[in-house]
Amino acid sequence: MTVPGIGPKITAVILMCVGDLSTFKTAAQLASYAGISPQTKQSGSSINSSGPNRGGNKKLKNALWQSAFTSISNHERSREYYDRKRSEHKRHNAAVMCLARRKVNVIFRMLKDGTTYNDNHPHQQQAAYPTPLHHHKPIAQATTIGPKPCPKTHTPNQGQTTLPTTC
């Protein structure tokens, strides 16, 4: 079973934007990279409030938002979560972003563990957790998406970091 709201095109965008999953230790770091986590507004010692994050990877954020929006009309559990957030007096876009953040948790665990999506996991209360495929390496370690980054070389005389010309 595929993740509700995520088709082949959105999957490709997510995998392209995430790249090497080893850069993210937690799903929260991935959500922050995508610009889905709330941003605290502070100046000096005063913390005003938190609001939507305007930064992050725009393509990844858009793909996650689209998948969350699509799953509201096509997936019962996603619709229930969306309705619950709306009953908590969240606006439409904020409720969709909450659902997108929940999807980041599921996607992160699937990519980290090399699992598939299972909507009927016995231990799930509110979220759908992935179930293991096999005892193989996780997908993030087994495949590399995109070109490998160029190694940095250090020039001891100048103290500057330069990229090699073979990249």
C-alpha cells in the first residue's frame, strides 16, 4: 500500500529534495529542513510567539502540502485528523500543515527503516506507522539519490577551503 496522497511525482520530488537521509537524525530535523515546523519569533530575551516558517526547501514543502491536501479527500484517517485540527480552531492551511508534519514522521521512518506503509498497524492510535519489508539495509544506505557531493580539499598555506576542479 502506498502512502495516501503521495503518488509517483510527489515521491520523486520528496526523494530528490531529501537526498541523503543520513543528514537528518530525526523527523523533526527533516520537518525543519522542509519548512514545516513552526518558527519561534524572538528578539533578545523576549520570545513573542511562534508562527509559520517562511524558510525551508520550497519544493519539498510544496510536495508535502500537496500530499496532505490530497489525502484529506481520499483517506479517512487523514480526514479525521484534519477535522480534529479544525475543531481545535486551526485554520485550513494550518490544519493541512499539521497533517503534512505528521506525514513527515511516517516518510522519515519508512526511509530510515526501509519499510512500506501499512494503514492497519496494530499499535497505531492516531498515526499510521510503517511495517518492515525485510531484514535488508535501509533504503537510505542502499541507494544514493543524485550525484555524490564533491569532497572538500584543504590548502594548508592559505587556510581556505576550495573545491576540486574535477566536480
